[in-house]
Amino acid sequence: MAGLKACRALAADGIMVNVTLCFSLNQALLAAKAGATFISPFIGRLDDAGADGMDLVREIRSVYDNYPDLKTQVLAASIRNVLHVKQAAIIGADAATMPPAVLRALVAHPLTDKGLELFLADWKKTGQHIA
């Protein structure tokens, strides 16, 4: 309760608030009603506990979309892999936090790597150079 009171007071003063460690729809709804700028459902930790973290993101997005006056954004947190990023984007999370390894994995694809390799080989055959 103290956290929600602090959220309401800070939001009333125009301060952006991220209510983190969200593990239930009820917590997310109360945070939004208190004026949170962001709500951070911890996907990976829910998965670790045997739940499906994406189900919570889906529930939050659905409920927030039912109330146009709620401006709270869904920040998918505790992302563990590229599938989490993809699913969060499809569901409609507004933002995400992730470790650098996941961010690097987002741009990796074997066909991209192969295509670049072929392109660079073809370029080398032209004898041209970029200064």
C-alpha cells in the first residue's frame, strides 16, 4: 500500500514512476489507477516459478486497452530470450528491458550472416575500395 501511495503522490507531482516487480494483473491495475507511468511485469521470474510470464503481459495489455483513460505503459521486464521479445511485441508491450546478449541475438540470423559473407566476397572481386 505504501508503494501505491508513493506512486500516486509522485505522479501527482508530474514525476514518472515505474512500478516494478509486478506479478499479477491486480497489481498492474492498482499501479495504473495510482498513476504509474510504467508497470514492469517480470516475465522470466514468472516462467522460473512455473507460470507463463507472457500470459500476464497479455492480461495487462487487454485490461489496459479496456480503459482508455489509463495511460500506464507496459514495460516487459526480466526478458530472457529473443522469443520473449517477439511475444511481448506481438502482445503489445510498450517497452522492454533485456540483457545485452538478448539484444545482440535480436539482430543475428544465419541468412543475414551468409548474405553478408557473399556480398563481401563479391565486393572483394570488384577490386574496389571504400576510403
